[in-house]
Amino acid sequence: MRLNNIDLDRVQQTIAAIRQDPAQARRPQRVAVTWNFAEGEPQMRATVTVEGRPQTLEADSPSFLGGQGLRPGPIPYCLFAFASCFAGSFAGAAAELGVRLTYLQVAAETVVDFTRPLGLGENPPAEGLTFIVEAATDGDPARLEEVKALAYRRCPAVYCITNPIPLTVQLKTPSSGS
């Protein structure tokens, strides 16, 4: 059964498989961004695999940071990632609770302070983050608060934003021929 463009049967199969083998819940993810030195092209590129198919992502810094603004920069991608993660969590929570959505839009907003990246100060780079969720259902609209609460508890992006995630930076020299 599909509800809110979520394959609930597939989700239930995944839950059952993880209950049987909890190691299946852990799925490594990796994105390798390569800097492009060619003038007139986006500065950053990565090829990721999505369900076995390669997809190319490109980013470019805005011109005030030395790029050309040929593609979205890292910050719009971060906001897209946060908003899309919460949207997926919201739609999934609604489907799990049997709430049929007729509309869903999640906007992620922040104010970015560029003094730190420009070496002009130590201000935090963001002044918080706000998700604006516009949602409608053909059922009881009061259920949307329950959906929002469940999505908040389960969303990986919310967890990453509200809890420190350990970070390690490894510096390597590329092997010859790269």
C-alpha cells in the first residue's frame, strides 16, 4: 500500500529485516567532492550512486566568496538536505499514522554570518535554523501536530542539528596517477 507517496509495505519489510538483524540498520554513506580548477565551470562536483544509478551533483561558491555562482553553493544544499529530510520524515510519519496528506512543503531558513569563513571574526556561522512546515490533510487537521511531533523525534537531520556529531578530519596525499 502507498500513502503520501510512501511504500508502506516496503517500510514494514525493512523494519522486520532490521528487527531480525539489527546490523541492517547501519548503512554507510559517502560523498567525495572533487574541486574543479577549470575556469568557467562549477568549483565542486561529486558523483553519487542512487539505487545503482550514478548522479552528478555540482556546487559553486557565490561570487562574493570567489566563485561564479554557476550552481547552488554548499549552504543551499545543506538547507535542501535538512528540509528534504524533515519533509520525508513528516510524510513518513503521516503515512505511519494513517494521515493522508494533500499538501506538504518544508522550508528551511537561517541567517548566515560570513565573518568566520572570511576570517573576520568568530561569530557563529548561522543564527539558528527554522523549519516552516505547510501541510494539509483531507482528514482531521489536528492530527498534523501529532505527525509533526513524530517527525521531529525521528528525523535524522533534526538529530544532527540538535546533537553534536563527532567529526574527524583526515588529511591524505593522493596516490600517484590521480
